[in-house]
Amino acid sequence: MRKFLIILTILSIFSMSVAVLMDSVQAAGLSAVKDTMTRQKASTLSNHTIQFTTTTGVAAGGTIVITFPSDFIGEADIDFTDVDMYAVTERTLAAAPNVATWGAVFSDSGSTRNRLTLTSGTGTVVAGGTVIIEIGTNATEGVAGNKQITNATTTGSKTVTLSVGGTDTGTLAIPIATEDQVSSSGTVDPYLAFNVTDATIAFGTLSLTAITTNTAEMTAATNSTSGYNITIGINGADTATLDDGAGHTITAIGAVATASIPGTEQYGMKIGVAGGSGAAVAPYATADYALDTAAFPDICASSAGVSITTTYTMTYMANIATNTEPGTYTARHTYIATGNF
Amino acid sequence: MDSATYTVPNDVLNSSGQYSSSATYKLWDNLGEFVTGESSSATYKNQQGFLQNDIPYLSMSILPTTVNLGTLSTLSVSTGNTVITISSNSLQGFALKAYDNTSAGIANGLVDGVKKVADATTPGVYIANPAAGTEHYGITVTGTHAAAGYVGGTKINSLDDTTWVDIGSHSTFVTGDAFTVQYRASINSISSASANYSATTTFIVIGNY
């Protein structure tokens, strides 16, 4: 009895020294086994791309069986059109094997349609061959796949088993998580910049024979995808056209852009544009002059969308006639930019 | 021990043990081995005893699952983190990958259904983290086994909606391997359109067997 115990001890120690986990424990005859899914959230539809290398291969009439855990469920009507098989070449699949065509059938194994069996007709997979099997909408050969497999309802590590050619077997783990997605968000606040420079311009003494002009500038920029509008108008008791405060005015040109005609009483402006996406608006967008005081506040410039800084140059023009009353004439226009958010 | 059809390379003679089963479980057990159990180092795992757990294991958790970058600024880079934790008993390890979902017809990235904050880079191409004031959106990853291209979080990548982008990987078993994914975004002075933007990133882990 003492001798038997000594032998038993030696054998146990020997087994301890060599029983180191080997890969073959998880994949007997299969190597490079993996499953690339599209989703790993519980109860969520997912595609699968299962890849492995088979030591023995598959003979004519042989099978490849992939079994998902019992809480995975194939969608109703999932069939061979939802499967692609590649082994050196893309293999033709159908509901049943026929010569070179492989049969692909989903069956029940503990749950509904969670087992895929591929059955060869005369086709084979060579020993040492790599096989890629796609299941779901990623199966695009022939009729495109439109059915997938729903992940387990419970979370944790799930084991998929593979049997290849009746000889090679293997398992792989897929993680089913409470959530496999991260939602990120951020806000870009609305932005609208606007400024008028050269706020005071002086024409000096107006002439009967020569055009008198002077310019002011304004800038605008926005990150609104609907852009902005700039209006020209007056504020309070300000006057829209040149006025001497004694009841005399220099006539505003009006809504129709008109060329400058020295000797004719005219007051108007035109707008030039540089940079950004902004543009002058009719009637101020031509080489001629206008001042549609009847339409005040009148849109004189705008941007249709996001725009870096646009510089607008407003060229004011004044002409007088022989019967224009003497005096000091002034006008004041108020520009307002409005973002369209 | 062997037969005509199989070989058990390293069998053992013990004092007891049996195969048991019922309608809902199967059990193989033995009794009498002197030294059993599992030990491991950074590079090796030793499972002692004749009967071993041959069930592959792979788990993934993500927390948090929402990242709010707040109001994006031209003066700073907005950041937000999520941590992905993976455990695996595969001796070949795992690969962690990600992609951005298509949203309202826009392929990927931080979008509002019509507009998007510009990708930091071509998806899959690592570049140094852009400075504040440069419109960009992307991720960087840190962790012991983060993909090397991120260079400890100093480089950024953008995600694709058709091709998985590598986040990290490990070549052997591991418990609680953490990857910190940092979302980064900034905007240009005025060319970044005003809107509320969002993105959805899907992560998967692939065990290697």
C-alpha cells in the first residue's frame, strides 16, 4: 500500500508539471479562430464574420456547424442568402447541397435558428485551409443578406462552438455587453459679428458739375448656416436723405439703381463686397446708385450661410441741381445685422 | 493513454472522480490531485491539475456611455472620456476596434443631421492632437495596450463608418485591461456652424483563438 501511494504521488506531480493550458484546449484542429461582430450589445441584431483555419479540412459531403449560445436567436426567415462562405474562393450556397453548391441551413439548438450548418455537395476545404463565414447583412454574394442574429438577452461572455468536417472542433468567446456604444455630443453656440467703420463721412461742398462720393465700411460674419441680413434704415428722428433741417432735402434716388448725373439732385449709395460669403442686395448691388427710403428698413446685404468676415464698402454719392437750396445737409443711416438661426 | 482514435497525452491516476450529468448540466470531476489551481504572471498562465477550464472567456464593459463635450470653443479643446474594460482568457489575446455610426446620411463624426464638425484626420491616420481653434473631432486612446499610433494620447484619429479603426490589442490573457478613450473637439473662429452635434461610436472586442 505504501508503495502504491508513492507511485500515485509521483504520477500526480508529473501531471502537474505538464498540464499547462494549451491553445488546443479551446480549438482542437482549428486555429486563428475569431468572430468579428457589428454589435455586442445584449438583445441587439448583429452580423458575424467568423474566420478559422482548419487542420483537417472538409471532405465532400462534410459539414461545418456553427452553434451560438442558446439565448441567441436568428431572425425569422434567416436563410442561405444571409450567409457567405469563402475558402480560397467564394462558395455558392443554397438551401441544400448540390454538386459544388453548399447547403446552408439555420436550425434550432436550444433556441430559435441559432445553429448554422453548411453541408458540402462535392466541394471540399483543403487541410490547412482558411474559411471565412459571414452571417447577416454583410453576406453580399448573390442575393444580399437581410437577416441577422439577435444577441443574447443576458450579458457576459458567450461561447460559440464550431465543428468542421466532423473532426476539427473549437470554441470562441464573444462578449455581450450592457452597452457597446458611446454617445458623444457638443454644442457650437451661434455667432454673429458686425461693425460699421468710418461712421462719419463728409462730402464737403457739393458740385453742380462733378460727382461727389465718399465711403464707409461695415463688416459681418456668422456661423449660422442660414446666414444673416443687414438692413439700412433710420433711427428715431434721423433723416433718410440729405436734409438741411430747414425743410429742404436732396432727393433720394429711390428703388431703381441709377447712374450719377451731375447737375441733377441725387442722393444714393452702392455697396461693394470683399471676402466671406456675403453679398450686396438689389438695388445696391450694381455700379449705379440707389436709396430706397420708402422701403426702410431695407435689406441691403446678406449672407445665405456660414461666412467668414465680409467687408462691405458703402459708396455714398450726392449731386445737386441749380435749384438746390444752399445749406448744410446731413443724413444718418442705421445698419442692423440679423442672424438667421 | 491512447486508443485507435484518440490520445490523452498527459493522463493522471487519482483516487476518485467521475462524469455526472442531469437534464441541465454535465460535470466532470476528479479528486486526489496534490497541486491544482491557477497561477499567472505578466506573460504566462499555469493551470495545474488534470481537469482544466476550457471555456473561452471574453467580456467588455464601457463606462460612461455618454460623453458631453459641452459648448465647443475656439480657445480650448473640449474633451470627455470613457473607459473600456476588457477581460479575456485567450492566450492569443484580443483586438479592440471602433467605428462611428452613420447619422442622418452623414458618414461619421460629430454631426447634427446636416452639418458636421470636421474630422481631425482621415479615418485610420494618426496625427498630432490639433490645437484649439482648429475645427476637429476625433479620439485618442491611452492604456497599457492602446494602439501604438495614439502614442500615449498625444495623437488623434478619426473614426470611419465602414472600416473598423484599431483602438488597442493584447496578445495574451488579461483581466481588467482598461482603455481610456478620450473624445476631443474644437472649432474654428467662425466657420464652425452653430448647432447641437452628436456622434455614436460602436466598440467591439474580438477574441483571438
